[in-house]
Amino acid sequence: KTLVIILVFLIHFSVLAQEQNILKILNKELKNELTNQFQSDNFNGDTLVFVQEFKIDKNKILSFQIKKTSANFSGYQLIMQEVPLQAILKLGIDIQLFFETDYDAVSTHYSYSDKEIPEEKTTGRIFLLYSTNQKQTEKIGLDLQKAFTKAGYSIDKEVWYEK
């Protein structure tokens, strides 16, 4: 009996360690993106800053929040995304890295410093990682896929249009 309890305890902490590894990879890549956004050949004046780093709550919901400024609106926009870890099925890259679910599991909340613009909450299948300027994303994809697998979540690495 004691052996079973110890085994369950070790598995639980192993999963938590892998979830922390997922967060480490995601936060590192977003920090790199925010640091390098001004050097990008595609820089269009939109800027991003962290409000809340990627985190996983006790209900296994992955979330983060950024603040965006743009020439397309005055002030700033706050963007918060959430997705249950078990809903993530695929990892891909097109213009930027993203997770995909098979149903509307991704919740995105938009609010603006300009109170004239109404808040908006949407649901969808795509969880954007806001990483557009990274080179050699294949390694990032493989590292994320490996960390998810070790944490007990199977995700495919599919759409991959490397720059």
C-alpha cells in the first residue's frame, strides 16, 4: 500500500514538473518575442508587453494576458486567452505559433483603455502564442510536444510553415 501511495505521489509531482516545463518554454519564447519585436523585418508598429505570463491554474487551464498598442486604435488593448490543457490537440505555425482544439475551447477576452470601445469575449479553436519573429521554431515545437507528452497530454505537431 505504501508503495502505491509513493508511486502516485511521484507521478503527480512528475506531471507538475512537466507542466512547469511547458510554462518555461512558452514564457521564454514570448519573452524573446517581446524583446525582439522591434528588430523584426515585419514590425508594423504594434507592440506587446506581458501583463500576466503563461500560467496553468488548479483546473489545468492555460492562460496569459498581454497589452497591445497599435496605430489601428487609440490607447491600448488587453488580450487574455484561456484554454483547458486537455483540449489542446495540435501545435502549429503559420504566421505565428498556435495551439488548436477540436471545438470552441479557447476563450479570448479583449478590453480597451478607450472605454468607448466595448469589451469583447470570443471562443474559438485557435490559441495564439504571439510568437511571430522566432527563427528555427522546429526545436520549439518538438520541445513543447515532448513536454506536453510527459505531462500526460498528447498533441500533434502539424501545420508547420517555417519562415
